[in-house]
Amino acid sequence: MAYNAGILIGRIQKVQGYDGTLSVKLEKDFEEDISEMESVFIEYEGKPVPFFITSLEDEGGDTIKLKLEGFDSYEKASMFSGCRVRMTTAASRDEAGNNLEIRGFTVLLSDRGIVGIIEEIIQNPGQDLLRILSPEKREILVPLHSDLITGINKKKKTITMNLPDGLLEINL
């Protein structure tokens, strides 16, 4: 399970009922399918802490109900009120550990526009790389790291990134 700081699900609003069910208000730009998630990170006292999900119910709109393993009472779960909830990358990987669903996505820079289309994810021992084909048909390699991703829109098939200065220029 890996921490993905770039994908904020939402914030815990309150505990509902006495069984420890948490009401999570989703971020307005969060469009991932979270029905199959098995775990999440909750930022508690400024640090990401992993938790397994025992139940997850989409309330429709921008709210979900979430129950965490081991937190089955109001008293136990109330410590999380106001905490941010983030995704684990395990939810977005297939059985082989590949991020296959982002192939074909358009990579956008928040300040410069379109970088290109993701052709492949190159798995390296130290750092996975995105192989992106630019509109000019040039190959660009970009590290696949959650700190560089500022947004993902599955419906539009786009990934918005914030890349360090000079990273694209070394590929051209």
C-alpha cells in the first residue's frame, strides 16, 4: 500500500450514529470510482495513517459513509472529525501492480497546457516513469510520482501535473 499525496478524497465531517460510521464530504473535483477501495489514509495529527475499510457507502452527490476496521463506536471514530482522507495507490492498480487505466490519458500542465498522451508506464526499481507522446510526436519521460500530480479526471481522461522547471526541456 503506497501513500498517494496527490489524490485527496475529502474531509471527514462527522461521526454518524453509534457504530463509528464516518460521513466524508468529497472534494468537488474528485471523480474516482471508490466503490472497490479496501483502504485509505487519514491525515491524523499531520501524518498519513493507513486504515482498512470495513464498509463504504456512496450517499450520492458529494458524500460517502465510511467505516474503518477497529473503529466501531462513536467514541473511537470521533477522533477523526475534520481529518482529510486520501487514496492509496493500491486502489488504482491491477493485479500485476500496473496503472493500466491511465494509458491514453492526456497529461496537462497547470501553467502550460497539453504535454501529450500517456503511451506507457515504465516500471523501474527506483521510480516508475510515464512515457508520453507529445503532439509533435516526441517521446517525453516524466517520473510517475504523486507529488507531481495535482488532479485526475477519469471522465475527461486527463491528468494535471505540476512539473519542476526544466524537466520537459531535458526530454526535447
